[in-house]
Amino acid sequence: MTSAGVGALLRTWREQRGISQLELAGRAGSSSRHISFVENGRSRPSEEMVLRLAEHLDVPVRERNVLLVAAGFAPRYACTPLDAPELGVLREGLERLLNAYEPYPALVVDATYQVVAANRGITMLLGGVAEHLLEPPLNAMRLTLHPEGLAPRIHNLREWRGHLLAQMERQLATARSRALRALYEEVAAYPVAERGRPGDGEPAEATAYLALPLVIEHEGHVLSFVSSISTFNTPMDVTVAELAVETLLPADPATAKYLRSLGP
């Protein structure tokens, strides 16, 4: 691909980020004139410049490879299968992390929310989910929002659904993923009950939450969780960059007490 090709891609990323050529130049230690020349194809950026601009534009690792190829360079970041021997240490580390978080639910997902690993806290919540949703590969969004998944037990389904769809929309704004787009369109089309349960989204006792909780019923107990998502810092592999660890932290003492009562 020509320098005009990479220039157009860089311009698209810059505009998506809502920053000017002057601001990008200042961040990248360049000049607005050079940025302009790169974007309109009058100047061919070096490999170092492509990576520097991608870094300051917060371009996803997978898309950085696309930029490099468009500029005439080889991809920099490998895409190692998660079951490859090279990632054995990573897999073991993730397993230890998930186990250490028990009895609280935690799972690892990839860029399209396929479940890579999960602990017993997640298994506990999945009791009663339709069998076809539990066939590999499991997908966290389908499990949560499908009418035969967790959705009927989520007391604040409309709010939680809106939160998850907004999260996917933000990802789609920065990732050219047909698979993610298809998943979004699928789960967004799932029917939502017209009427919720009495007291949906309202805990038995008034509780001040710092973040939107997931309020879900399990065997007659109403549990409240706050979700936290962690990713790897400065990953050098596409697979690793696209992994996310989601943990569900009890949002009230009653939830924490109930989970601890379940035992090992």
C-alpha cells in the first residue's frame, strides 16, 4: 500500500480521537506540517514514526500492524494462539489470578467476549442457563443478555444492558472488527421484558453505590456486584493485548457474606 494509504488511516484515527494535527505533532515530537504531509501522502513515514503516532493515538495493537503494512513495513506484533507453548506462563498466571479471586466471580474474555477462562464464582452464577448457551465457545455477552441466559435473573436488566451495549459501542469506535459488530447487532436485538420484577434494581436496604451495580438473583438471594475490567500493560502480542480480566466485586456486605457462605 502507498504512503497515501497509511496517511488516510492515520487521519481517520486522529479524527476519531478528536485531536488536531498540531496537538498530535506536539505529543509525537514532530511538526504539524509533517503530520499534514504524512496524512495527504506527500511524505512517507518511517516505521518508528508510524509506531509513535499509533502510540499517541492509542491505536489498538492489532490495528498497529495494519498501519505498518499500509506503510510498507512488516507487522511488528505477533498473534500467538492462546494455547501455544509460548503463552504457557500467561495461562498459568491467569488461572492463579482467577482462583485467588474466589469465591467472587471472575473471568477472562477475548476481543469478542469469548470466555477464555473462568472461576467457580462464574460457574455458580451460570446455574439454570440454557444448555445451548453453555456449549463452547461460551460468549459472555450472550450469556448475560440472552433471554435464556442470565437476563431473566438480572433485576436491573435495562440499566445493565445499556451499560454493556455502550461498552461495546466504545470498542467498535476503535476496532474494525466484523465479528464484534455482528455480536453487537445480535445481542442488541435480544428482546427485553416490558415489565421488570417488583423492586427491580432496588436492594432490600438502601445502598449508596459508586458505580452501576449488577443486581442478580441466585437461588432466592439478590446479589449486587460492581464490575472491574483489567487489561495488560504495554502488550507486545495481539492475543495478549485483546485479553481482559473481568472481576465482580461484592457491592454490599450481604453479597460478600453469602458468597463466603458457599464454601470452597
